[in-house]
Amino acid sequence: MKNFFKVVVLGAVMASSSLVSAAQEAQKMAVVFPSKIMQQSPQREKIEKKLQAEFKGRIDSLKALEKEISDIESKLERDGALMAESEVTNLQRKRAVKISEFKLEREAFSEDSRRRQNEEYQKSKATLLDVINSVATKNGYDVVLNGEQILFAAPELDISNLVIKEISKR
């Protein structure tokens, strides 16, 4: 009885594995490379320009502070020997205050810039996924894999260029 049960189970396993492999052969597969798409899509340039415009005032402010610090340092270097000790001390304090102000503004700018870049990246990632789904549906793909997470894929499976063309239209 045990042998009969083993034979039946083995037969069922063999039949199901052949069905699974037949089903896998019938699937149409593709591969995409999201980083390639993000780098070559026109949205990346639009995002960069948008963020540059958004942070232009703060960048200019940081450059102005940097120039003030540089001017104070060059004045100390150039005229420090001729100035009264109190003037030198005042300029050194002013430089220290400006340096602290610069560091604080630069840190806040970096944080805000990273946050905004991440927000824009998340938006573009959602658009990218939407476009990939659209291209996959339109072309009848059953499975689309992330090419950056697999070891090998035949070049003819790569649909990244189709996705770039489609995302350029949006």
C-alpha cells in the first residue's frame, strides 16, 4: 500500500512539473533596466531644471556668504598687520559668525535638496512603473523583470528603449 501511494504521489508530481514547465514556456517575458530609463528619459532633465530653479535663491545666498567670508579672510591677511588689535578681533569674530551661518545654511540646504530630490524621484518612479505596465500590456508580455536584479538576460528581451520612447511622450 505504501508503495502504491508513493507511485501515485510521484506520478502527480511529475505531471504537475511538466504542466508548470509548459506554462512557463508559453509566457512572454521581458527585461527592463530602470536606471538606464531614468538616465535617458527627458523627465530627468525636467526634474533637474525644476529643482535648480526652486533652489536658485538659496544657492545664490550660499555663494554670497562664501564671498563675504573670503573677503573678510583676504582683508585680515592683507591688512591684519596694519590694523589695531581690536579691529582684527572684530573681523575674526565676524568671520567666525559668517562661517557658522554658512555651515548652518549649507546643511539645511543639503537636507532640503535631498528631500526634494527624493520626492521627485518617487514621482518619476511611479510614472516609470505606470509606463512599464502600459508597454507590457500593449505588447502582450506576461512577465517583466528588473534587469538590474538578474544575472543574465538575452539582449532581445530588453524593452527599456520601448519604455523610454513611451515615457518621452508623457
